[in-house]
Amino acid sequence: MADGREGIPSQFRKGVVELAILALLHQEEAYGGEIVDRLAAFPGLAISAGTAYPLLSRLKRSGLIASVWRESPVGPPRKYYRLTADGEASFVDLARAWDGMKNDMDQLLGTDVAP
């Protein structure tokens, strides 16, 4: 497509990957590789480690997540991530906003969208 729409699916994905990571960490703490693996179960949200770690670093710098190194039963220590209090509040706000937008878009799209 040469009309400027070629990046739309990528932009949708980028917009929700942060929320997806916050949602995973809202459920339980996880290390980076585990986050990548868990998101891989959702093809539209799958990311590489090269995408995950810079995003985790940015979320940490912004105070939404914290990390701690823990020994691993197999291999080297792993850095585990968890939501901070600010991260929990941000997750709740973003999840509510997502739910409202999703409901609005479901109404607008209806059943007329071709597969």
C-alpha cells in the first residue's frame, strides 16, 4: 500500500504491547524470557527479546515496574519484574481505557467487517 496505511497494524500492536506486559505483571512477576514466551501465545502480541528488554527498561525508568535478580534453578540468575504501586495504578487506568475503546469499536464495527 502506498497510501500511508502500511504501518497501521504495527501501530495497533505497539499501542497495546505495553498494556499486555503490564497485564502479565499484574497477574504475577516474571523474568524477561518468560514475558516473551507468554506473549508468544498471542500471535498479535508476540515480541522478540530485542523488543521486550528495551520496553522493560523504559517501564522501569518510568517507575511502573521494578526488578530483582534471583537465582535460577537452571542456568544463570534471572531478572524478575513486578509492577510498582504506580504500575498497578497505570495498569488499572489503561485497562479501563482499553475496555471502553474496545466496546466503542465493537459497536462501530458491528458484524459488517469481512474476515
